[in-house]
Amino acid sequence: MKMNRRNAVCRSAGALVIAIVLALTFGDSAGVGWADPAADALARLTELSREAERTTEAVYSAELDLEAKLAAQRRAEDRQRAELEVVAAAQAVLGEYQAAVNHVAAASYMGGSTTAISAVLTAESPQRLLDELSSNRVMATQMSDRINAFRAASTRADDAARAAQSAALAARTAAEQASAVRASLQSKQSRLRA
């Protein structure tokens, strides 16, 4: 029995030595071995090449996006200029209405009260009373119309100014964001090329 055991140990040791020699000799084919630096470098180069290609495509897309946003910004600025012209026209109309309002206020102040009771008390004759009441009614209607037109023109001018400013700001912000994305991608592309 001792002999069988000894033979088994020798056979096991011999098999182990043969396995080690085979592993060292054919290590790559057995799955055990050292890394090939050329294969690692090639794999890394392939990976970097793919990343550079993706980055180049992203830069191109960012440039297209930036151009679209710059065009939108130019359109918004053109709209802003047009709306500022509308604002200027509305302000000119406001100036006219303001002058009319000022004129009526001054006339009312200088001429006294324009109420019906005042007209009755100060009328020299019944015809004069009717003329003054009619004149007061016409003036009140015209003044009301002018004040309403003044308010509407003022509102239009304010709305146009706000809309123009908002559109230009939104377009400018979008263009700045697109420019930042493009700069970031170009920086990444430069690092990949280096």
C-alpha cells in the first residue's frame, strides 16, 4: 500500500509539473498569460478614435444648433427693433393725447366748473344754458374718448416694449447656451486630438 501511495504522489507531482510547463508554454491559448502591450494600445487607440468621432459629431450638431439659435436671436432682435418702432409711434400718439388732456385740464381749471349745476347757475339765458350743456356734453365725450385712447395706446406701448425685450433676452440666452456647449465640445475634441 505504501508503494501505491508513493506512486500516486509521484504521478500527481509529475502531472502538476507537466501542467505548469504547458501553462507557461501555451499560456495565451490556455487563457493564462501576460497582456500584450500592442493589443492594449490598439484597443485604447480604437476607443479614443470612436470617442473622437462621437465628439466631432457632437461638435457639428452643436454648431448647427448654435447657428439656428443665432438666427433666432437675429430674428428676435429684428422683431425688437420693429416693436421699438411701434413703441415710438405709440409714444408719439401718447404725446398727442397727453397734450389734449393737459389742454382740457387747463381749460377746466381756468374756466371753472363744467357741471350742469354750475351751467344753470351761471347761464345768462335759456339758450345760453342749452349751448353750454351741449358744449359740456361734447367736450366730456371727446375727453372720455381721448382718455380711453390714451390708456389703450399706453398699454400697447408697454406691451410691445415688454414683448420685444423678452423675446430678445430669450433668444440671446439660448444662443449663449449653445455657444457654451459648442466651446465645451471643442475643448473635449482638442484634448482627444492631443
